[in-house]
Amino acid sequence: MTVSTICRRLLLPLSSGAALGAALTFYAWQASKRVELTRVPIVVPGLPPGLEGLRILHVADTHFPANGESLERFLRAAKSQDYDIVFATGDYADTSDGWPVVVEAFRRLKPGLGIYASLGGHERYPGAHHAGGQRTLGGDLRRFLNRVRGSHRALVDPAPLIAALEEVGVTVLVNENHSIELGGELVHLIAIDDAYLGLADLEHALPEPGGDGFRLLLSHTPDGLLHPRAAEVNLALSGHTHGGQIRLPFYGAPVRHARSVDRIRTAGLLPISGVPTFVSRGFGTALLPLRLGARPELAVLELHRAD
């Protein structure tokens, strides 16, 4: 056997494997842009009659990049949906460089009953303009590692983003509650900060125990419900897991960044701490612009009373 024959036999499986890997990566990249428009009926025990049929557009994990590449895709998807109100649960931009895109996205939504939002961790992740306008390989690497670790180092104050969102009509709630009337019913909107970064304070955000009103929680991560008083909530919305973003056949999601979900059930309507919780797969991606077995989604949740 000649040397050239040996080399060909060695290189053939390597080249085949490389081609398969490239094809799979291209498929996952394309999948990250194929948004699934989901309509999810949710039967809520004790739902007040006036909230029957309420349609909620749940905006989660849009991760808009600074160049706004996904903005029009998001707006087309939102425009094609019928909804009454918008509830949003954080991670709207990948870094602070994307804040202007976030504001533009919410400005162009037109719900009849308003937009209410909580915060996620990415609202605090610095972009290049918070690093003096200079992007370097070392700086990008440090920011990447801090994000992987969930580090508090060099986090930025999201106050300018909050102010800009409120200027375009978004009510942003941070570890607090806000009472509104929907369909003639009293609704307590409760929003907590990002539990993944240890910033959530459900104890402070909840209304006083007892009293009237439907309690709906906005929590970026479903782990925000891992609290002794979470059962005081009637319904919760969250995101953060991206449905795993990359799911392996016969195994599920190796990475979830949440203790309240498992590798099989990483998104959808889940009972967490006894509370019906809708965990969105989210619209965008984090770290890698790839999705496999967990398509991005923009969901409309329709509330119904139990028979």
C-alpha cells in the first residue's frame, strides 16, 4: 500500500465529518432565523371572568444585535399576530449596543392595552460604547467569559434603557408590582429582576398577602419562581432557557441555565412551584447564532377559565 493510498483512506472520514459538521452548522444557523408563531391556550384555575380570552403577546429573549439585523423579522412576526396586550420578560438586546434597536422595536408595537416589561441579565451587559468605543479581541473575549459565568463584573446600569422605553410607552417594572384593570378585573402585575444574576426580590415585589386581584408574574428566568412565596402567584411568564437553543437527539438540552427545568422540558407551559408558568423559547440567540431542535418563537397566550 502506497503512502498516497494511506493518506486518502485517512483523509476520507475526516473530510466527510467536516462536511457533515459544516452542513449541520448551516442548518442550525438557518433554523435560528425561522421564527415559529405559536398560539398557546392556557387554562388558569381561578381566572376571573373578565380575563377570559385575553390574548397576550409574550416577548422574550429577542437579543437584538447592534446592527438591528433581526428587527424587521421580529416586527413582521408581531404584526402577523392578533393580541390585546404585550408582556415582555427581558434579554431584549445582546449587549447595551443594541439598546436603540430595543426601543425602536417596542415603539412600533401597537397593543391596545399596553406594554409591560421586566428585565433580564443582558440589559446590563456592556457593549463596545461602554468600553470607550473600542472593540478588541481581548475585550470581546473577557465579555464573552463574563457572560458565560454570569459574572457581575463590568455590568452597566440599565437606567438609560428603562427611561427610553418608558418614553415610548413601555411600563418597566423592577422588583415591584403594578395594579391595572383588564376586562373590569383587578390584575396585579408583578415583575422581578434577573434571578440568574441574583437580582430578583420576589419578597419585595409581591403585594401584601391576601386581598383581591389576579396575580401575574413576569420573571426573566423560571428560577425566579424557586421562592417560598411563589405559590401566591396565579400565572407566570418567563424565558431565558431558549428551549435549550441546542437540543441533541434522544438527550435534550445539555445547557439550560435554569434549575427549574430539565433537559427534556426546557420550554412551554410548565408547573413550577405549583404555578402554571409559560417558558418561551425566545426570539433570538445568545453566544452562538445557532438553534437546533429549539426554533425561535413569538407566542400569543390566550387565557381561559377552567370548566
